[in-house]
Amino acid sequence: MVEENGQYTNELLLNVEEEIQEVMNSMLLVNLSTEEKREVANKIAVIRFAGAATGMLIGAFLGIGVAVASVVILFRAAKLTKVFKAISIGVTAAVDAGVAVETGAGSGIAVGVILGTAALAGAIGGGITGYKAAKEADSVLDAIKIAAEVNLENAKDVVKKAEELPSNVYKKFQ
């Protein structure tokens, strides 16, 4: 919260107001009253923020999904079934030795950090993508649909690149 001219506001409201002013200033040549320009600018700002919010949410979920899919693709490519078997034998031995609790907790924390980072990266990328995509929208519903579709296509592209990665790496070592 920030005090400004005796009133309290927050940074998000200030950003929304900046967006509205920016849109109003871009309509200088349009023959509308100030109130009509503000109404149009409000609608445009709401549409853009709906796209950004949708993009952030979809991006966060897809970020986790892409991270998991990428790991699965890389494990498949490396044919690590023998490694998994060795890990399971090692975990069994560690349980017998009483060390598994610390190892499991550390592994869980590491997985949480990785997935959290993937969600954050997806949310940031998705929010930016959704905001830009919403410029094409005529309504809030259009902004939501467009942002979701564009983010889904971006996620598909990333997974496709992850699928191509093992063969590209293999080619470099040939």
C-alpha cells in the first residue's frame, strides 16, 4: 500500500491506471469524449489483464507439465531402466541403514524446488504471452480463449523440442 495525495492505493491499481492512461493517450485522434475514452480504455485494460491472468495460470500448470514431460523424454532416450533398478537397490539398502528419511526429504525438497521453478517460469512466460495475445481479443472471454490457446501451443512446441533434444545430442557425439 502506498499513500498518494491522502489516499491509499497499491501498485497493481497504479499499474492499471497507467494502462488506462496509455490507452486513452493512444486515442487522441478519436472523436470521443473523455468519459467515453476512459470507458473504452477500461474495457481494453480489463481484456488485457484477463489475458495476462489466464496466461499466468495456464502457464504455471503447463510449466510443471512440460518439466515432467521433458524429464520423462530424457529418461526414455537414455534408457535408464538399469539406473532406476540400481537406485531402487540403493534406496532399499539405505532404508536398511536408516538413512532414507533424510534422503527422501532432501529429494522431496529438490523436486518441489524444481517444479516450483517450472511453475514460476511458466507463469511468467504465460502471463506475458497472454497479455500480448489479448491485444487481438474483443472481449474478456476472447482474451481467455486466445491466451489459453497460445500458451498451449507454446507448451507443445517446448515438448517437441525436448523430444528432439536426445537425437540432436546423439548426432553431436557422432
